[in-house]
Amino acid sequence: MRLVRDDGDIAAVADKPLPLPIPLPKPPAGPIPVIDQLGDLQDEIQNLQAEVNMLRRRDETLRFFMHRLDEELRLAARIQQDFLPKFLPQVGNVHFHTLFRPAGYVSGDLYDVMRLDEDHVGFFICDAVGHGMPAALLTMFIKRALVTKEILPTGYRLLDPSETIGHLNMALVDQNLSQATYATALYGVINTQTLEVTFAKGGHPAPALIRANGTLEFPEATGALLGIFPDEQFAVARLQLSPGDRLFIYSDGVEVGFCGGDEIASSERWHEELHRRRDLSTENLLLELSAELDRQSGSLQPKDDLTIMALEVK
């Protein structure tokens, strides 16, 4: 092929054929399929709405069950409160005071003060392992299993505290619970005329005795945890109280409550807190201890149930 330049010269070119132009795609015969795209989007939106509705129904179901569980726990807490003494007996110069702080709705701690006869008052505290509903259910069984006197044809006989704790231990052992469940407990009796106190305990912390002169003592009585050893023997401790003396019986949640932060539970700080307030009245002392617990970090989520029972000789 030959081509003529603009100046009239003839220039030879390669014999290669000229490239053909790239064909353009033909426009669709009909309109652009926007409707199909909108349909796909609508299907996706409907699927998302269905998932949202499903999640909403799930949340409503969860709220319903959580509300029902909350109501049941509140009812359980009220029932447990009904098992606690409404009024503590005050016999002569012997007065009782308590501080009861469950870690949750219900408590694994239980206490009781009962008038045994004209001259004797019994006091009892127990702490089921753990806290929450399982521990609370165990305390209900323990309260029903507590025996303080024996009925005889000619009258009655008050059980020695070691007998009462021994019967309670056997009741737990014989129950043969499916879980390795045990408890600690202390039971004591005070003669309101002589002011003599006898008590026995199984695995429970030793009580604290603040004498009228301010000295702090910790009378001890040996005995293993309840519900483990069927033939366990429980020793009896005897105390002679005088006007102005105060005996504090408490669960081990007190030591946990006053350990502070992530420290290991120890009785030392608890003893310090108690001794520091020895000059306060018993009512104010317990109020101060409760306020001190409220001031600590983590007080809204306590680690353990806490119970303090104070026996005071006016």
C-alpha cells in the first residue's frame, strides 16, 4: 500500500494490514436492570429485619427470665429473713445484738437466739460452705436439724452444747448430700442468773470476748467441720462473764470483709477493728463496723456473707 504525504511525496509503508477498530458493545435492547438490583437490596433488608426481630424477641425472653429469677431470689430472701429471729430476747442484764450482711439476695449464714427456760438462753450461728442459693438451702436444713433440749416423761433436759453440735454433725453426715457440702457452727448457752456461758463449735472461728476493762480474749473449743466425720467429738468451753463484758460470735466472712483488697483473709485486722472500738456501745460498735465495710473498695460486691452476734451483759 502506498500513501501520499501532504507534500506530494510518496512514502512506502509496511505491507502489514491496518488494525481494525475495537468494536464497542451494543447497548442493551431494553432499559438498565435497576429493578433487579433494588429487589436484591429489599431482600437483604428484609433478612436483616428478620434477624433484628429475632434478636429483639430473644432479648425480651431473657429480660422475662431475668425478671422472674430476680423475683424468685427476692422472695427467697424474704423467706430466709422469716427464719431469722424477729426479736432477740433480752433477759435480765443479758442483751443480744446482731449485724447481718448477705453477700447476695440470700445468705449462707444463719443465726438464732432462743429462750430455753426461765434461766437459760441459747445462741447459735452457722456458716454453710460458699454463699448464694445452695448455701442458703443448706442453712434451712441446719436450722430444722438443730436440737437444744430433750423432752422427758418428767420434764425436759437441756442438751450440753457438745451434744447439740454432735447431733447437728450427724444430721449432715446422715443426709449423705450429693455434693461435698459442709458447714461450720457454734452453739452456746448462757445462764442469765450466774452469767456462766458454755459453748461448743465445729470448724467455726473462736468468739471474741471484750472484758469490761477493755482486754480482748479469744476462748477456744476444738471441733472439726460439720458433715464430714461421723464420730467427731466436740469440746465444751466455759466462760464466766461479768457486768460490762461482751461476747462476739461471728462468721468467717468478717475476716474476709476486713482483709481489704486482694489480701488473704486474716483475723488480725478484724481483731484490731474490734478492739479499736471497744469504748463504744455495742449498738454503735456494730454500726461503725458496718460503716467501715461500706467504705471499703468492692463493698457493693462482697466476697462472703457476714454475720456478727453480740452477747452483752449490762
